[in-house]
Amino acid sequence: MNQTLLSLRGISKHYGGRAVLKALDLDILDGEFLTLLGPSGCGKTTLLRLLAGFERPDSGTLTLSGQDITSIPPERRPLNTVFQQYALFPHLTVAGNVAYGLRMEKRPEAEIAQRVTEALAMVQLAELAERKPHQLSGGQQQRVAIARAVIKRPKLLLLDEPLSALDYKLRRQMQIELKRLQRELGITFVFVTHDQEEALSMSDRVVVLRDGEVQQLGTPREVYERPTNLFTARFVGETNLFPATVKAINGDRIALDVRGLSRDLRKPTFQVSVGEQVNVLLRPEDIRVLAADADYGFAGTVIERNYKGSTLDSLIRLEDGNEVLASEFFDEDDPAFDYSLGEQVRVSWVDGWEWMLPVANGDAAGALDG
Amino acid sequence: MSRWLPRIYLMLVYALLYVPILVLIIYSFNDSRTGYRWGGWSLRWYQALFDNHAMVQAMWNSLWLALAAATVSTVIGGLTALALHRYQFRGKQALRGMLFVVMMSPEIVLAISLLAMFLVVGLQLGFVSLLLAHVTFCLPFVVITVMARLSGLDERLLEAARDLGAGEFTTVRTILVPVMMPALLAGWLLAFTLSLDDVVVSTFVSGPSYEILPLRIYSMVRVGLKPEVNALGSLLLVFSLAMLVLSQFILMRNKR
């Protein structure tokens, strides 16, 4: 599992003078489910196309199991792709589509027939083998595309936003199925998505990309709970940002002035000095909403409440005009739990649930929205 | 009244389109010698038509020519469309524009220039000159038909084929050509029809060694309308309809 399968070194790519990938380094481990996550235009699809061989990097090398594959064309790379809109061959049947890769290898027909049957059984489409792609539903086309891509038993499967065309329920189902397939086949998956929820729930590791640069590489938990910068923090989930000033440092604790309130918190991993600005980050589920007569927390007013089924999401405007999003689970002991708009509350969090980031040059408020 | 007006108008339009054809078919079965009087049903003009060896020969000549012209222009046109769609090269826009020039320019201009060229290079007027001329005016239609299909083609299909191990040529053979097939057939049929009923260009570039049907009919009509022409017209109509049905059938079956 922990052996490097594919390594990228100094990969850069320009389109018409614009840098899409900037000297990117990445190691893809054998057998892992790696997700490339980022907003559109971050270079994730270009990166995938470079891996597949449809694009050549301007500089840098791709090494697959010790072999330099930088200039090897796609048809001779031992990896396969599941395309965004599936790209099924319209003139071939389902079985014909799935068999295509093996036909290119000039395998004997008996072997092809057997492996096609197996592949279709694996994606539960055995009875649709003779259909044409346009006679299938979106989810079925998706399965054909997967069967077609895995039949050659590639070392690496590249998936370019494969679930983006499916509706929510089918997408959830395919997410589970893809995970199952990945476990059963033991193939390394490189999965491209702009959907952070999908990335977090499916991946072993997530690569957060922005403007052709890796922002963070880590497990879903690391990326969500310990983001290395504001961009990652905001991209992988809702974030409440509290600007704060360091008042004092006492061993492994620091005293902070957070919007006029003093808090004594664990010292962050980065260097801080007294008088310096830091950002305190809190996920909505880490926010605690208290009654207005509580003796601590930031006073504010509920300006919006959204019933989400399992949680109640509320937006609270603090006295200084900033807004805080809180997401609270329903309490079985208090079925009537709810807020009314305009209700006065106080907002706080449990010590230790916060995450601190240094205030970097590019982190001006608002500049990183989206 | 207001309900009937549009219907009557529509009927008039269709009558204008179809009555002449109907008259032609009915009179092809007319027993009378003069074209204007009805003399009862008969197949004598069909008989006369097939007894007319020059006419039958002209018909075969036309069919062969149309077959050859359609096939040659489909091969050249298909490859041209592919080149224009797939590759970037200098003068691509000019090349595309020039196709439209050929299509839009008056036929008579094309005819004269072709004739002039054949005379300059000293080509004997006959089958070859006709074929070259017909391929010339059919080509743009084929290219445009095929390009329309290619422009709707998902590029990812070709990438998927390469991803699965197909080289450039194999991709063209196993994916591109099958996907293009309906357009190639449609282009072929279009070229075939265009070639079959061309008069203007053919008048200029044909020679005595190879007489084709439209010119034969044209010369027959000049000396007076023979009822045989009605019979011939009816046969051509049935043939064209059959081709139309065939092409629609192929397109329907290959839909998507």
C-alpha cells in the first residue's frame, strides 16, 4: 500500500501563456484512492489528462513503477480512464464497448468473451450486454464506462468527475459502489472532483489544488480538521473565521484577544509572537449556541435558520456585523429545539476544537471566497 | 372561413408541387400518340422506352457515372472533412472557404472553366471528363454533410479508444469511420442524385463517346415532347423515391 506507484516531479503545463500546472510534485501510492479536489480551473483535469497521456507536460517527469512514461503515448500506458461524460462508443453494444480494450490487445475471442462476462457481472449489467449505449440510463452508462476501463486490469484507474452527471441519490450509490470496486480490484484510483463531500467520503488521501499548485495533501480528516491555509479550509467545508490577536504566550498555551473577548487556547504548531494576528477557524458543527443570558461567548442575533433533517443550521449575526454559521444536531431530549428569527443568543466553542492559521499575505478577508 | 383559408392555401401549395408529377405519371400510361389527349391505359411507352437502345444505353451510362462520381467524391470528401475537422494547418480557413465558392458559384461558370481546362490539357471529352466534373461539384456537398456530423462528435470517444490501446489508424478505423458512416452514406446519396440529374455542366464536358440520360432527354424534348419521356420520368421518380427511403432507413437505423 505504501509503495509509490506513480511519481510526478516538477510537472508544469502552460496553455497560451497561462500556467495551468506549476512545477507540481506528487507521489501516488500503490492501491490508494487519491482524490484531486479543487475548483474549476485549478488544473485537476489537466493533471489527469497528463497522467493518461493526452497531454504532454512542458517540463517535468512522470515515473510509473520506476519507468519514465513522460513521453509514452496513451495507448501504451498501463492505465485507463473513466471519462466525465462516459464517452461510450455509440455504434458498439455494451459488450462491444467493454471488449474494446481486449480486442486492441488481440486477445483470443474465447478469453475476451469470458472476461467481458466477468466485468459486466462485476458492475451488475450482465443482462444488458447486447444493448446499445443510448438505450441505457445514466447510471448504467456509468457502469459500462467503469467496466470498459478496468477490464485491462490497469495499474491505475483515472476517473474524471465520473459522478457529476448523476442525480444525488444515484451518486451516493455509485460512490459506495466505486469504493467497493476499488477494494475488490486492488487498483489505484485517481479521482477528480470539485465536490468536497465526495472527496472526503471516498478518499484515502486528498490533494487540494488551486491555480496549478498543491495546497494540501493529506487524509480527509487532516484536510478537513487541520487545513494548512484558508483556501483549503474554506474549500473543503463551511468555515467560521475569527480574527484574533496574540496577547501572551504561556508555555503551550496562548492568550488571545478574539473580537474583544479573551480566550486561553492551545498554542498552534506554527511560530507566534505577542501582538501578532492569527485566524481562529471553527467548523459550523464545532460552534456552540448559548442562551442570551450566558456569561461568555459572543452576543448575536439569529438571522436565518435552516432545518436540514438531522441538523439545524443557523446563521447568527454578531454585534460587530460578522456572521457565524452554526450546525447543531437535534437533541432527543429536546424535540422542540429551534430558534426563532431575531432571537438573541451567544456563540462560543469548546476549547481545543478550534484550528489556528497564521495571517498570510494573501489571506485578506474575502479574497479567497468560493 | 378563417379555419378553411389556411387549409386551402396549403392545398394549393401542395397541388402546385405535386400535380405536375401526377400528370407525368398518368400520361406515361396514356395510349394516345399525342401527349395532350387521353387515349386509355397502356404500357406502350414503357415498351418503346426499353426498345430504344440509345436511351437504355444512356441510362446505364448515367448510372455508372453517378455511381463512380458519388463514390470518388465520398472518399475524397470524407478525408477532406476529416482533415478540416481534426488537424490544424496553414490555409485551413481558405480551403474551407474555397469549398463554398465551388458550391455557390453559378454552374455555368464551373462548366465553362472545366471545359476550358480540359481543352487546355487536351483531355478527350467523355467518361473521364464527366467524372472529373461531377466529382468537382459533388465534393463540397459531401464535405459539408460529413463535417456537420463530425462537429457533433465527442472528441473523448477518440481519446477513449487511444486510452484503451488503439493507435491513431486503428482509432480512425474502429471508431471514427463507423461513427461517420451515416454521414458518409448521406453524402454519397446526395452526390449520386446530383450527378444523376446534372444537365448544365454535363452539356459542356460530355463528348459523343459517352451520352448520358439528362442530355438524351434534353435533346429529345427539343424536337417535341415524346410520351416516352413521361415513362422515363416516372421510372426515375420511382428510383429516386426508393433511394430516399433507403437513405432514411439507414439514417434511422444508425441514429445516435
